[in-house]
Amino acid sequence: MAALHVAREAVADAAWSVDDLRDSALVVATSRGNAAGWLGPWPGRRPFKLMAASNTIHSEPATAVSIEFGITGPNHLLASGCAAGLDAVGIAMMMLRCGLARRALVVAVDLPLVPLLLDNYAASGILSSAFCPDPYRPGTDGFVPAEGAAAMAISIDEKPGPRLVHYGCNSDACDPVGIPKDGGRTPDLFAAGGPAPTAVCPHATGTAVQAMADPAALDRAFPSGKPTLHLLKPYVGHTIGASGLLESVILAAFLRGGTLPPNRSGAFAPDGFTLPETETPASGAVSKLSHGMGGHNALLTMLPG
């Protein structure tokens, strides 16, 4: 199970003991729970007989992780589409700040890309018609799907390294699938609090509507002093519910070294914005944006450590 693999890596990186894990909080994110497991064969899945009776319950992945690690603190699974990964971090931050736990393990996973799921994405017209991972190029028409998982161990204890400083979310209340062409309420996320970012990792899926909405929202949010943009889906594809956390973990890895990730060479930049093609120093706050179908917008902001 990919969730268990990345969770082990995050726990090892944080050097948490069995006792540390016992009363930690756990928040797992996925776009659609364990629905993919019902839609087709999943031959690589590790048998977990204890879970056999609950295979139709969306919270199964969170339960499996809690059993594997002996986590007895608060336990949640979020299935908010492509925004799930950032929402999971945000909920974990709230738990720590209100005293429910001192530590939280956040896991995001979206597996597998079974044929029926891909066929439905294609029928919706949101898959790329050509393998061209350049989200803002003229004529872009869809995303490149990917399987992925990521985990992050967070704590109220002050430690060297990047810090999570702000989370926010809101809704466009506009369309069950699409995004307002002007970016909807995304700019309000930046106005609601947190430090102004010097760099932003936008959702940047490559769909036609996202290619229009992202620059419009960022233009409204930053009429002057625009942040640099750092697009990560051209490297990893769109991992749906795992994407927000996966890209945040990548950003955090660069921030540990005091830098920001480069963009793919030749990527098309929206008017007024720059897409650096080399690693650049991290000079301030860095924000990650995610958007789920139905107009769910989420923002996570970090500071270099």
C-alpha cells in the first residue's frame, strides 16, 4: 500500500518513536476514498484480512494506516477531490493548534489508475490529447494523469526546517465541475491571512479552464509585486487527491536547502509572470494552491527554515 510506504518514510525522517506515534493525529487524503479498488482488479495490493469487512467504507485507508502504526489519536479521511492533500494538512494544523495532539501524520494517496477511471476522465474531456506537460501553453486541453502518494509529519515542537504558517480554503459555489474564468474566490485566500508569498506553486493541471483561471486569479491576487511561479505537475503528472501534498512535500524538500524548484525548460509563462528555469534562492513565503471539482479552493503557505 503506497500510503504505508510514504508514511514510514515521513515517520523515519521525523525520528518519531512508537510512543510519539501512539497519541498522534492522523489525517489521510484521497480524491475518492478507496473507490478505485471497486472499479477493477488491483493485483499489487497487499492482503489485509482485518479490513475485509470494511472494503466499501471510504475511511479504510486511514484505518489501515492507524492500525499499521498504532496511532490511537484523532483519525480522519478527507475526500475533497484534487484539494484533498492540502485540506488534510490544514485539518492537521488545526488539530495541533487547538490542542488535540502534539503531532500529526498527514498522508495523501490516489491509486490506482484503473481503465474505467481513465475512460471516465477521458469522457469528461479533461485528459490531455497529447503528452505535452506545459500547463499554460496556448491550446492546452487536459492533464496528464499519474499515480502518487506523499506524507508529512508535523509537530508543534520547534525544529529546524520549513514551517507551515497558513492554511485557508473557500468555495466558488458556481459549477459542479468547472472553475470561474476569472479564478473565482481564489484571490480571497491570499487576502484572508498569512504572509504574502514571493513564490507560488499553482494547481496548473493543463486543462483549458485551469490555464485561463490560474493566471486570472493570480493577476487579481497580485496586481503588483508578482511572485515567481513554480509548476510541478510537468514533472510528476496530476496525482489528483495526492497532488497538493505531493507538491508541498517537494517544495519543502527544496526549502530545506533554501531554494525553490526550477520549472521545465521552455515552459510557457502567463503574461506578467516568470517561470524560473534554474534553482533559485527562497527569499520568503511560498504558497501552494489546489482546486477540487465543484469550486473547492485550498491554499497552504510555508516559510523556509
